[in-house]
Amino acid sequence: MKAYVKNTLKTLSILADEIVVGVFLFFVLPRVGIEVPLKPALAVIGFLVFKDIIAVKFLWEVFEKRAEVGPEALIGKEATVIEDLSPKGVVKVGNELWIAECINGSAKTGEKVRIIQVRGTKLLVERQG
């Protein structure tokens, strides 16, 4: 999905309550004979917008958060070489041992590498630095 479409959908979802309340105050209620004074209606909308300004940072982080489960969650994490990577060997990620292949040369036991891709049960890693 294009970034601008995604950002537009995120913004609309954050502003959904203002849109619904605005439609209700300015279109639905007047059609059934209930007139809401403009200043109180705008005060309600203003309060909702203010609330969203405060909450937007938290909500944006929720929308941007990547999955923290499965092999995809390993991408970008650091691993420690347990068995020399020349270019294949074993690395430790958290408490798990993985077969890994170093894509930019070799890495010695104890070195730190960064996970860049997961292929089945094998990690592709690169040396740091």
C-alpha cells in the first residue's frame, strides 16, 4: 500500500470520533428538530481534537509497530557468534541457537552480528562495524 494512502487511513482513523460527532451535531440532530448552538458544538469538537493531539504520538506508535513474533521479528536484532561463521556456523539470539550464514565474509566466535534476513531455519547475518 502506498505510504500516503496508509498515512491518510491512519489520520482518518484517529479523527473518526470528531467526524462522527460533527456529522451528528451538524446534520443528524438538526434534521430531527434539535438545534445545537454553534459555540457548544465547536467546543465539543475542539475538545476531541485536543484529546487526539495528546493521544496521536501513542496511536501512531501502535500503528507503526511491527510484529514481535515469528522469524520476521528477528530481523535487525543482534546475535552472538557461537561457532565461527566462515561463512556458515551457529549464532545465539536470546536463548536460541540458529544456523547462520555471514554474507560479508566471516565472523569469529564471540563477535556480534546483525540479522538481516531469515530463510527458513537459517539466518543471514552481517558483521557489524
